[in-house]
Amino acid sequence: MARLPLFVFALVCHIAKAAFGEYLQVILGEPAVFPETCSKGAELHRVEAPTGLVAPTGLVAVREEDVWRPSESYRDRIQRGTSLAFQRTRYADTALYVLKKCGQSETLIQLEVVWSSEKTVTEGEPAKLNCYYTDKHPDFTIKWWKAQEMVLELNLPFQKIQNGTAFNRRMSLSPEGYKEGDWSLSFEKVLQEDGGDYFCSVHKKHGARKWGAPAAVRLNVTRRNQSSTSPPIVGPSQRVTEETAMGAGTIVGITAAVVAPIVALVSFLLGWFLKHPCSRVFRVKRDSDANGKTSTENGHLLQPPKANGSNSNQAETVVC
């Protein structure tokens, strides 16, 4: 058996170690923080696409004196500091990275940058996070993740569903998933703490990982408006105050209904009397009575004529 060249053996080992390294998935445009705890000098390299049997690497950043310094190609996205992170990720950042000179061995980090959709629902309502994938061979497993925590896993060959411990079977997948290629995650009732980034991944039989479409969904949960779902709670003191106000209003209404007609009648009569100061006109005849007798007319006493020497036999006087 011919011996493999040393560089071929190293490349095979290098690729095989990726399955035992770190796995990091982020949404396109979001920060990506590399998991590292290097206490001394270290280097982060990106494993480029192999050319022939050689897998070249490109320098990303160097740690010197407890500070990470980016290379020229990454200065616009990696800041100098104690942590190693892309401030914003690009779709082309998806690659295998190797952390060198940090501890006894190299650490492989697989970074996956995925695009996502966004959904906003109200607390207590149902929700559906879309994910689609189709394959003619039903030998894969569907996994839903929230950050790094498993939410739900469906092993298609064995038809076995496993729920994450923190989600209490509140989520489910469509029973027609394989037939329709629909692996969307359905919530019975969304809770406030359900908000976050969810990832939908497909795992083949030999460990290869793929992504659904979309690969991630950002779920925003808004609080339910309490005033729109239930009447306000009224305290005893507030209830008494409202009842007292209602009683006082009733009394005022009745009083106004009784007094208003009386006031209107009095106003009418007063106006009429002011326009007609003399309500009755009496014609008084004054006769020159030699005996000085006084006569009456219409029930009113007629005064005797004045001795003013007037020769008038009759005069008219208006008495109000």
C-alpha cells in the first residue's frame, strides 16, 4: 500500500478535525464573536478554498499583549480589543477558521452566515416560523435552534421528535413536512420570552449540515394591551365616588326639570307687565254735584270734584 504524502495526510486530518471544533452560526449583518480564551499570543486564520491538494489560509487577526489586532483585509470589521469579533458579518464570511498558538492544539471554528426573515406577533397568539427543505432521500434530521439551545429535533428515518427541555412541548412541526417540504415551527401560544433568533438546519446521515430556506427567523413578541382585552379594575373607593356622582347628577337633573318651567312663566309674566304698566283703564266721570256726593264706577271710589271753579261738566281720569 502506497504511503500518502505528508501534506495530503495533514489536509485530511485538518478537514476531519472540523467536525470536532466549534460551530458558530449568525444572521447576516449581525456581529460574530469567536469563542476563544487565549491568554497569550495567538492567531486566527481563515481556511481558503483548496487549490489542488493544498488548503491555504489567510491571516485574520493576531493577538499581541492581550489585544487582538486585525489584518489589513479586516480592519473595517474587526476592532482592536480583548475580544475577537466581526462587528458586522458578510455572507462571504461563511468559512472554516483555525485558531493557532492558543494552547496545546489548534481550534477549528466553522462560521455560518445565514440570511433570515422576521416575524412579529402579539403575546398569547399563535405563530409560525417558516422553514422549507426538500430531499428525495428521507435520511436526514431537522433541527430548530434558538441561539445555541435546541428547541425541537425530528429524526425522519425513525420518526422521532425530541423537544428542548426549556420549551415544554409548546412547538410542533407539520405532519406533512416531508411531503410538502415544509418544516416550519408552529407555536400554540407565544410567550414574551420566546422572542429571539431561531435557526432551521438539516443534518444528513453522515454529519453534513445544510440549511433550510430561510435558514433563520427573528421572532419579535409584543406585549398584549391589557385595556383591549379586559375591563379596568375599579376599586371600592372609586366605585363609591362614581355612584355618588351619578346620584348628585340625577338630583340636579330633576331639580332643573321642575324649576325651569316656573322660571320661564315668571319671566313671561314679568315681561308682559313691564310692557303694559296699566292693566285696567277706568273711565271716571266727574259730575258737578251740587250736593258734593261721590259716585262710584266699576267698583272704584270716585272722589268729589275739586272746587277749582271749573265749568266742566265732565272730565276723564285714567286710574291704574
